Amino acid sequence: MLSRNDIQLDEWRGRALLFENAISNVVLGQAEPLRLMTIAIFCRGHVLLEGDVGVGKTTLLRAVARGLGGPYERIEGTIDLMPSDMIYASYIADDGRPRMEHGPVLRHGEDLAVFFFNEINRARPQVHSLLLRLMAERTVTAFRQEFAFPHLQVFADRNKVERDETFELPAAARDRFLMEITIAAPSDAQSRRSLAFDPRFHDVDRLLLEVDEGVLDHRQLNAVAGAIQTGISTSHAVETYVADIWNAIRMPHEAGIVLSSAEASRLIEGGASPRGISALVRAARVRAWLEGRSCVVPEDIRAVFAAVMSHRIFLAPIYEIRREALIAELFAAVFATIPTPA
């Protein structure tokens, strides 16, 4: 196992870019979401993807899991899924006696690298509660003992279109995702043409075999992530900038934020916690590293801001129905109002 002192960040940056390139060859037109996914991986943060049906959320997650290598488990969100289904499976053996075996969370022990929860909003709140423990502490208690998963990264996707038999994630569970990333259909004509007419993209299982397994060594990522956080600096000016943004999204009216479609003084119910700002800074440091810099610049903050902060801000109930548009307007107004350091 590498220590932080043994990490060569330039070498690992090359591996990270190789990883991105491998994924982009099989998942077209998703450069920005893929960069955000890579940032989350090197932050050791969990990721929730959301978007319309059929835009490639599951394909992207499967490709990322293959590139990371290591033990991988997947579970499908359904209305009848129970928390115990994640921990163990019971069955009747050939001798007619009941038997029990480890479920997807425990099957690989502490070496579990990726846990993929497909259509997480189809699972019930009881399941979300267990997942929250797994994400927050990377541990679960079962069979009178505690199991730890030091290398674990949770990826999930959410179906935004269908509403029947779905359950919205509670705020506490959403806050445990470092990022929520929106996936849309590719906008460039060439990617659309390839996805529609190139048979290579019609067989996803075969397509994913083009991604080499273990481009990144999941067992070393904790040490690499720590080295990035200590090796990439933030200037006093950038720290002041982040503090000013934090104040502005908590109390926009006091920061002079004016919105065209909402009253700034009544907009925010809560959120933008210290944990959220810490996640923002961690992500900005990784983004700076991927760009080949040794220090964070304001562009790094802005590039990761929406993915890290959107789901951590809670609007007053009267505005919640227009949440997506208002959050975008708020962020645009904040960045237009808060002076950017030179």
C-alpha cells in the first residue's frame, strides 16, 4: 500500500487522463460529466447521476466501474427491495434446509470497490437508510459484527421521468453524495449520428469490453486523494472568494443578489453547510490537479460548483416547484455579483 509520500502526482495525473480517454471512447458526448466523475473518484466521493431514460447513465457508470477495476456489485432499485437484500440472501439448499449467504454488500469483504445502485429512487426509505450508513461511514453491521469497506465508492442513478412507485431521496442521503451530475443526450451531431447508426454502440456489454479493467488501481486511490489535497494549494484570495460565495448562497439578499423570478430574501430555506463547502474545495483541488496546476484558481471553483452544491441547497416550499431554474439563476447571479480575484 502506498503512503502519501510515495505518490507521484504527475504520474497519477497521466493515469487519470488515460482513464478519461478510455471511457470517452465508449460513452460519447459526455466530456463534462466524465470529468466530474473523474474528479469525484479522486475525491473518494459518491456520485448520483440523473437524467432522462436512455441517455447513457447506466452505461457511463458501468464503464467507470470497469476502468476502476476491483470487486464490483450492482443492485436494482425496486419497490419490494428490503435492506436485508443488500446484506444477505436466504435460500433452500438441496438438503431441504434453509441457508444464508452474503449479499452484494458483503460478498467481497473489505475489498469491495464499486457499489452501483441502479434506479435508486425506486427503493423504499428503509433501503435508503442503510445506504446512508454505508456511504457515510463505509461500514455496516451484520451478523453481530461490523464490516468495513475502505476502498468503497457508491455510484447511483435516478430516473427523473417516471413518478409511479418511486421515493424521493431524503436530504441526508442526498448530502452524502459528493456530486449529483445531470446526464443529457449528446448535443453534437457526430455523436448523435454514431449512437444511432454505428452498430458498435448497439451492444453495450460488448462495447464495455473495450475499456481495460483496472486502468486506475482502486486500492491506491485513498492515498492518491490525500496527496492531492495536501499537494494542491489555495491562495488567500481564493479562500476569501469561496467564503464570499458561501455567504451569498446562504443569504443572497444580504450579498446584494437580485433575482428576476424570485424574492432573494425568501428563497433559501437552508443548506450550504460546512460539509458542502469542504466538498467544494476538495473537488476544486482535484480539478486544478487534472488541469496541471499546483494551486486552485476561481475557474476550478466555478467548474465544480453546480454538481457539488445544487443538491445541498434547500429552497422555501413556495419556490421548490421551480427548483432547477431558480438554482441555476441563483448561481449565475452569485458569480456575476461576487468579485472574482485576479
